Amino acid sequence: ADSLHAAAARTGLAYGTAVPVERMEDRAYLAAVARECGILVPNTQTKMLSILTAPGVEDFSETDKVLRLARANGQRLRGHTLVWHDGIPAWAQPLLARAGAYQAESFLRRWIGAVAGHCRGRIEAWDVVNEVLAQGEIRRADGLRETPWLAALGPDYIDLAFRILHEVDPKAAGTWNEDAVEQGVPWMEARRTLVLRRIEGMRARGVPIHRFGLQSHLASPIPIDERQLRRFLRELGQMGLGIEITELDFDDRAFPADIPTRDRMVADYARRYLDVVLDEPAVLNVLTWDFYDPATWLNGHPDRRRPDGLPQRALPFDGAWRRKPLWHAMRKAF
Ligand code: XIL
């Protein structure tokens, strides 16, 4: 059958999407998931916010729906995300803010033990940490974002989380998932350097890190620097890491309203990006952050709404499940 996953699989890649909690009963949506995808990632269903709904509660009802869907379709799964500055339930925030290193570590062990234990054997790769680099001006020499985890545990929280996952599910690939490391601007190049240095250190310390995830929330008019991007990916590959595109989509705010023009510009940009990334043999999977325009998170994000108020055309299918130029660009890039 002609689908993104079929095209990806022909070159040894897998294609998939994030699946949102709101669409788990939507038949057209689920049919498209079954047809187009070889791998899935829960949008929110394995985040702390979705599972630790109250003190002492571990609610896997939404997680289980995704596990069942993937099993029914014979699809692989990624896990997202064990440690994140965002998505910490409101009840846990004051607790973490007051926690000393010992309590914070116990909390982390218990949480990773619960979620990665529940999903053990089903998840090929876990985003162990997500978005750990600071946004904007870099204030710390290590470039790390100020988070409750950093405050309680220091920079070692990253190593610790990878080690805990490895104890709980040794077969799951430990992945560092990061945003804003793809495009050709100096501040992103600085982030790439921070990533490479930290991974070198982790490797030297024997930390079980196996993959790096490029979120790939692309946006115009930021350019791609092919040479810098290739060098970054090559260095990751040479360190023995697998690479994934984990959350591809396109924020088209800077593109004109006209739909055919906009769709073509998005597709052309994505094609240029994919052609560079997919040249790197360490790349394993390509996932989009949803795959159907009406479901994109971008329209709900205050900083990412288009100034003309039109909905974003970020993803490979439109609202009528028609294949957009982006779908064709992705298929050709695979
Ligand atoms: C987003 C979800 O799509 C939203 O539904 C949720 O409200 C907030 O998080 N990078 C990530 C994802 O790693 O977890 C984010 O997902 C989108 C940006």
C-alpha cells in the first residue's frame, strides 16, 4: 500500500505520528493511523501530568489505550517523556520545589519505575529527558534550563534519569530529545555544541544514552545550514548514537495566506531538511507531531498563532484527509 510508513520502510526507516488523547475514538483518524504509521508516540498519555493525577495515584487508563492501539496495528512505540520541565502535575510542583536531593531522587525513581515499568517491553525508545537546554540567552556554562529537577539534583539529574531507565527497562533505548537544534542560526549552532559536549561527557561517565531526538519543529524564515547540520548528525552517529526525527511539523507563520503557495513553501522547506537529515545513516525513525492539520498543537500555542488568524498548515494531511504537498515531499525524501 502507498503510505508514508511503506515509503519509509523501503529504505529501512519507520514513519509515525504522535497520537492525541482526544482522537482515540475517532474512526477516520484511527484508520489513517493504521494505514500511514509504523511507529507511534503518545502525545500526552505517558507524560507525568496524565498519569500522576493526584498524590499516590498512578492512572494508566490513557496510556493503555495507546498500548492497545499499537498492539492492534502491529506498530512500534516511543515513550515521551520521563523528565521534562513542563507537564509536572500541579500537586507535585510545590513538593518538588521544597525537595532536597534525596526526596527528588526518590520521586524520580518511583515515577520512572512506575511508567517505564508499566510499559516495559513495549517501548523501543524513551525520551528520558526532553528540552533540557535553556531557551534564549545562555546563562549557565553548561547551557541547561533552570528546572525543578536541576534545582533539586544539579546537572547530574540527566545522568541519573538515564541510569534509572536502564535499570527499569534495559531494552528501551535511552533518548535525549531536544528542540531548536536543527536550523542554521548561531544560537542553534551553540546548542548543537552543548549537546555534543554533554553527550561526550555522558559517554565517558558510562551513562546509558543510546539515541538523540531532533524534535524538528521547523519554522520559517529561519534557514537551514546544511554543512553545520550534517556535521552535527555525523558526530552523533560517530559516537554510536541512533538519531530520530521525533516531532516534525512546520510553523508557517511567516508564509503567505494563500493555501497552495503556503503548502508548497512548507513542503519545499521540509524536503530540504529531510534530504540532509536522511543522508545520515544513523537516522532510524521519522515522526511528525500529529499528521493531520486540525490536530496540530501550533494553533493552540499563543506564540505560534498566525497573525492573520488562519490555522497553521503544519502537517502532511489536511482536514479532509487529503494528502498535502508535504505528504508527497516526505514520501519522496524517504
Ligand atoms: C505538547 C502537546 O502537543 C500539547 O497537547 C500539550 O498541551 C503540551 O505539549 N514539544 C514536546 C511535546 O516535546 O511534548 C509538546 O507537546 C510539543 C512541543
